[in-house]
Amino acid sequence: MDDREPDRVSITDARVAHSVDLKARQRRYLISMGIRTVCFVCAVIATGPLRWFFVFGAIFLPYVAVVLANTGKQTAPTDADVYRPEPIGELTEKPHEAR
């Protein structure tokens, strides 16, 4: 039996559901905070100039994490599937005829 499912066509400009967007932002925040925790632990363990790199990461990663979490990833949908018919012709104005 052949596949009779037609290609999907987008008929709306709907964005991603808020719950899906929120979950993605929470995931990005948790990953950033995990990296910050690793930087903090490494700053305690490391010595020399490497310690300052980890201190810098532990201090500034919360700011970056909050900014990334607050920026939703809402991109405008592409118009690749938009149907644009060929114009049939132009309407022209006819002169009024006297009766």
C-alpha cells in the first residue's frame, strides 16, 4: 500500500506552546546553574590563575543563566509553506457608459 499522506502545510502562525517554551528555558537555566556549581567547586580546589577563571565563571554565570532563561526562543515561523496563488489578472476600471 502506497503512502497517501500529503505533505503537511502550515495554516497558522501559531508559536510553540508556552509550556514547551517554559520547559526549554528551565532546562537551559538548570544546565547553566550546574556549570556554575562545577566552577565553584573547581575554584575551591584549583590553585593559581586557573582558580580566577573558575571564580569568574561562578560569579557571572548566574547573570548569564537568568538572561538566557528569560529570553524565550520564540522565532517567527517561516513562510516556506505559504500558498501564494498566481494572479489571474488585473481589475481595470471601465469608463461609465451613458444609458
